[in-house]
Amino acid sequence: MSLTRAEIEEFWETWLDVNRRAEAAGDWRPMAEWYAEDATYGWMYSVDEHFMAVGRDQIRDWAIGIEMDGFDGWHYDYVCTMIDEQKSMVLGFWKQRSGIIDDATGGEYEILGIGGSWFGVERQVGGADDGLIKFAWQRDWFDMPSTAHTFMEILKSGKAPDTLLERIKVSGHGVPGHYHLEDLPSTVWPPPVEAGEHITQQKAPEVSA
């Protein structure tokens, strides 16, 4: 069932609102209700370490649970949004700010580089969510070297709270949702894009040896 731009914009406003409320509470788990029951949510840490949550429960427990715990006081301000109602997609570009003041600049420690989320939105058919608009998938990107640099600067400042120190320890393939590339339960690119449903430009011809 197709969505109008007005419907997507209205849904997006509720998403921005719940983000602010989650940041204020330091608990992002309530945001899971904005996702479809079978939604997927992933991002990349390195070439062979990817995060992927499949289904609303894993998104709640892993993506906006384990992965976000310890970031009390951090805020992820959407600075630009683009909506494509023909593809039922939203691009949200955000800045990651820590809420921790850098004495050298007087501003917050911030992760530089462009970060954002790419969403697919769908009207649900059947089940408890019948007729409701939800995120069918989300894929994030961010500047990992800049993230590591900012974390190190916060650590050197001595201002890192215990919750952040504990969060930094949560890494590696042993953490729920962290996969080797070959083991990913969903695709790196959003499923409809990976399936070739939105081809803009055909592949260049193979170069002969």
C-alpha cells in the first residue's frame, strides 16, 4: 500500500519526538515500537564486523538497547532530512554530540564526519499493526575513525562517566548482533535495494584483462 508524502512526514515527526524523549530519559528502547515486527536494522563497524538486528525484539534489546546503553547525555540531532515518497524512503543526517564539555573549545565533544540513517517505511498489513506506518528497515553510517578519536579524547580528559567506560568495553564478535560479513542474517544494503528494485545506473561493463 503506497504512502503519501504527508503520511510519511507525519510519521517522521513522531519519530523526531520520540528521539528527544528517549535522549532525555537515557533509554532508547521505547523507540522499538516505530519498527515493523520483522524489521532489520544494521550498520558497519569494520570490513568484517557488522551489526544487524532482525525483528522488533532484537532492535529493542540489541540495537537501541545494548548498543546505546552508556550514552546517557548524548544526543543525535537530525540536521537534515530528505523524504522520497515514491520509494517510501527517508534519509536522516545527524550529528553525534556527547553532552560532555571540552574545556579546550567550550563546546561538547562531538563525533565529526557525516552520520545518518537510511529508512524504509511501510504501511503494515495484518496483525496487531495492521494499517500503521512502521520502519521496515534501517541502515546507519558514521565515521568510525572519528568516533574512536572522540572517545579517546573524552577518556584523556578524565570526564568519561562510568557508564561510558563500561559501554566502550562492549565490542567484538561476542556481542549480540555483531557478525562476520559472511554470517549476516540480512543484507548490508537494505533488502529492496540489494534486490535491485531501485537501480539508478546499470553496472559498467566488465573490463577485459
